[in-house]
Amino acid sequence: MFAAGLALWLLIGIAAALTMRVVYKAAETATPVTFAFGIFGAFIGGMLGMSPYIHHNPVPLRFGGILGALLGAVFFTFLYHYTARKAI
């Protein structure tokens, strides 16, 4: 269950990076950096979303972990593209 949850977070990060490359593309953004921010955001958000359950049953497949991974991945990739667009 734990490995499946981490794999799901990885897929969420990749999907968020792909979506952000299509929806909100800035001129100076690099594809590998976008994927790195998506995966990083998914893992950070997933861990934060899972933190209320840490003493009971810390399984990444809980709703909080999945929602946190989704929000974290979208937030970090959006932040990267937004700052790259403003830097130009």
C-alpha cells in the first residue's frame, strides 16, 4: 500500500507538470525543471496532507495524501511558470 501511494504521488506530479506545460507555458521554462517541480510538489503536498494521520495509519493512499499531492504539484509547477514568465 505504501509503495502504491508513492507511485500515485509520482504520477500526480508528472500529470500536473504535463498539464502546466500545455496550459500555462512561459517562454523560458525548461521541461525537466517543470517535471522536477511537479514531482517535488506532489511529494511535499502528499506528506503534508498525510501528516494528520501520522500516529494512526500513515498510508499515502488516504484522501488527504492524494489531495495534498495534487495541490502541491499544481502549486509548485504554477509558481515556477509564473516566476519564469515574470522574469522575462
